[in-house]
Amino acid sequence: MLNIKLVTFITVANTKNFTKAADLLNITQPAVSQHINGLEEYYQVKLFYKNGKSMDLTEEGIVLYKYALEMQRLSKIMKVALDNKTAIIKKYYVGATLTIGGYVLPKIIGEYRKFQENQDIILYVENTEAVMKRLFDGDIHLGVIEGPFDKGKVNYQKFKDDELVLAVSPFHDFAARASVTIEEVLKERLILREKGSGTRKVFEDRLIKEGYSLEDENIYMEIGNITALISLVESNLGCTIISQEAIKPSLQANTLKIVPIDNFQVMREFNFVYLQLDEFQHQFIDEFIQFCKQGR
């Protein structure tokens, strides 16, 4: 359990406001001030300075914030490790992006559960930004993500390659074409994933690399739910750029069709991401990664 004064400090640093921090922590504002004053007296530094209506971190406060977040993360991991030490069924927490968590991992986790009957995997399915935040917050042991990430901040292993494709309804004008140009795609009604998703980031990064502006996109809808996005495209309300993994059932049912884009293939990687391992996490993470790679 993290010291309550450090919890208060992190909350104030995040909200930049003593009153908001007090509300979130369900304590009084004087108690918040007392906790911060206690830390400043102990470390003999000033942690915040007033900047208009907000409280900003001093240079010393930034240092403490970095270490406090790491202590908070380790506290959560420690709690799970202690629980698992005596539990008959050990729990491990995995975060996955929507494509991977919705269309790749569920079957693998089901098979893994047969292999390790004394382990339960709790799966969080969110976009890339949210999964990475959970990892740094200590809420998950392992992330499985699509698209770019800061490789200098985490340990990682490649899972597999994935291709982003142009998917349309069989009734769409593109469906009868052997291929289309990227210019034609950008003029169509695009139904894309929300900002923050790995799929959206990879596609837009490729557009920029090819010299296009994001303003060239004719975005008709932004959808966070992949199932809903697929249904909209199947209903011929627009076209999308999506993982081939996510539309396998629709391709088999002939409710979607892939149309090649001339000179515009978009490949990406699925990657496992994790922070520095200790002996309590190492065995699970190593076994699960190897199991996923063997069954891919």
C-alpha cells in the first residue's frame, strides 16, 4: 500500500488543484495541504508553485512525481504477487488493443487456460494509449499492442505481422474494381477507428510518409467499437482501413471485400510490451509469450 501522503501528492500533481484532489480522495482540503506540507518538510524541498489558478510541480516535484508513480506501480504489482503466492488459481493481467483483444487473443487465452489450469488471465481491451497507461500504472503485467510505441521506455517482443487493408461492402462501387488509388480512397466516405488507436495511427503515419495531409481524409465517422465499424461498412455506409485479422469472419461470409490500393500496402507489427521483470512475473510472461507465438 502506497503511503497516503504520496497518494495525495500524485493526485494533486494530476489535477493541479487541491480542491479537486480532496474531492477525488474523499478527504478535506486542509488534509491535502497537511499531506503536501508533510512531504515538503520531510524532503526539505518545495513541491508545487502557484501558476494562476493551478498548482504546477517544481523541478524537485517532478523528480518526486516520477519516483512516486514507480512506487505506486510496484505497490500494485507487489499486491498481485503476494495474492498469487498463496492462491490456488493465480491471476495475471493482460491489456490488448481492440483488434488483438477482440479477434486474436480470446482463442489463444482459451487454449492457454487448458495448458495452465491454475492460471486465470484477466484481459483488458482498449486502444493503444489506454493499454500503455495501464502498463505504466501497474494495472497489467503485459500489453499486446498494434502500431507504433516508444521502444525506449519498455521491453518488447514481436508477436506477428499484420496488414491493414481497404474493406468495402460487396455493393460498394469499389467492389467490382481490381484495385483503386489512394487518392480515390481519400475521397470516399471513410469510417475509421478513433484517434489513439494503433490502426488509425499506422494508417495516418503512412499517409504522411507518402506526402499526403491528414486534411485530405474524408472522414465520415470515427468509431471506437470495431464490431460497430464493421457493421457500418457491411451496410455500405462507407469504406474503412482495417486489420485483415478483424474481418476474417466477414470475408468468409462474403459481407465484406478487400480491394487492393495501388502502391499502398500498409504493414504493421503486433508486439508484446512489458516493463522490467521480477521473478514473480517472469515465468508467466515468458510462458504466455512463447505460447502465443507457437499458436499464431
